[in-house]
Amino acid sequence: MTANPIRVAVNGYGNLGRGVEKSILAAPDMELVAIFTRRDPASLDTLSGKAVSIDDMADYQGKVDVCVNCGGSATDLIEQGPAVTQYFNTVDSFDTHAKIPEHYATMDSVAKDNDHIAVISSGWDPGLFSINRVIAEAVLPEGSTYTFWGRGVSQGHSDAIRRIPGVKDAKQYTVPVQEVVDRIQAGERPELTTRDKHLRECYVVAEEGADKAAIEEAIVTMENYFADYDTTVTFISEEELLRDHSAMPHGGQVIRAGETSANTNQVYGFTLALDSNPEFTGSMLVATARAAARLAAAGERGCRTVLDIAPALYVPIDADELRAHFL
């Protein structure tokens, strides 16, 4: 631990919050101050023993340099972000792409009003993938960019299946169509539909006596989730789901295929293959928390995204070492 560690709090303790906790505890320049929770703190099995009630959050003003908000994008972060930024500098993983400009505007206003920095939409997509899409566009202005996700577990799609009557449990995997990926890497620039790029694989545990045909029909026709994809539904036992599908892998890639002159094939690629999506996302959020703390210490205020932050601010390494070993 450094002489003056960055004091970090975690807001929310689901899979992502636990991943953030692990990353903070492993960071040489950070101190975990508190894990804010809506649950009974005594009931929370944390690694650090730092759980406190969210009702006590205001008491930690002046004791926290940055708070990592770990709620979901659909409802939690829209409310958590402005509320928590009244007290602290904040970081979040807001990932509803279409609503990012709106979220940015809200967080920018609240952060400036309360003399804080708020970094939104960190993680890997948005986040690392966003950075690579921009760099690829800058380097290859003549070209097309493609983003593929998976093979990995989609928590939102899995939850959508679990809400269907007769479903006891389920996991859904997003799978890129490898033939299409290969074509792009070979230099093609196809126009692709949603169905062309990804498959959906669903593994479902049905309630005893449930109508499996009706469940499958409800899945493959579900608007905004499966209707636009080639989707397979496989019914398995609860034991099989626990044995074979309890992990949370994910990943994907950004590919830009372009040309710098006639008859050139230039391909830019960035790939992730993750055993634990929550832990990797948590690690990126903690790196972003370091950057947020540094921006705040330098007197910056308002909202930022990963596109606004210099790479050197994310790492606990000084500029001389970065130039000597990373440049």
C-alpha cells in the first residue's frame, strides 16, 4: 500500500461488486473503505468485511476519493449515478448504448454542481471496445468496423428466459458467426444484419410438467432478445446447468477492415476472451477509478468517458517507467 492510497468505495455487491472488491484488494495504491449495500450488512459475505448500510453513505463524505457504482444499467445506475455523485467522485459501467448521451448530460450536470468527477460507461463494451473502435477509425478512415460479442453468457438474455412461465433456470450464450468473422479478417467488408453476426444458444431447466414446446416458442419469438437471431433451445436438468454452465465467461472482438490505398487489405483487431466477465469488468472499473481520482486531484470536474482519459492515468506506474518499458 502506498503512503497515500486512493480511498475507494463500492456501491452494490452483486457479481460485479465482488469483482470490483477483488481488484481493489489486489491494487498496490488503493484502500477499500466501504461497500455500500441495500441489504443487511451483517448478512453480506464479503472478502473484506467492509459492508455498511447505504443509509450511512453520507457519513463517508471526505473519507472516499472515488466510489464505484455497481448497479445495473436498466434502472439502478440511472438513479444511483446522480445520487452518489452528490457525495463522491464516481465511476460506473452504464452500458445502454443508446442512452449514454442522456446519462452523460445528467452526470455532467450533477458532478459540476457538486464539485466532482464522474466517469461513466467504463468496462469492456462500452469501455475498451469503445477506445479501440475510435483508434481503428482514426488509423483506417476508409473502412468498416464490426463488433462481435462472445462466446459468452448474456446475463440480461438469461434473465429474460427465466421470466418465462414454466422456466426454473436458464443460461444464454451469445455466439459470433465464425464464418463471417473469417470473411472480415480476410478483407471483406460485408453489409450485415443482426442475424448474420451472432447466434443465441439457450440452455433451459423447465419446471416439472411445463410445456417445453410453448417455452421454446416464447424464447425464439421474443422481441428485442431472440426474434432477430438464429436461436437454439436445449432443455437440460438442473444438475447439468450447475455442472456445465455455472461459470460466467464472455469476450468478443472489434475488427476494422479498411484500405490505405487501392488494393491494400488492412485489418485492425482487438480481442478479449474472459473466464470471468464480472471480474474483468471490475478490474477495468478499478483502473478507471484510479484515473478518476487523479483527474479530481488535478482539479477537473464534470463527466468524462474512457475516450477522454489518457492511458497513463489508468495504471499505478510513473511516467518514466511507462516510457522505458511500455512505449
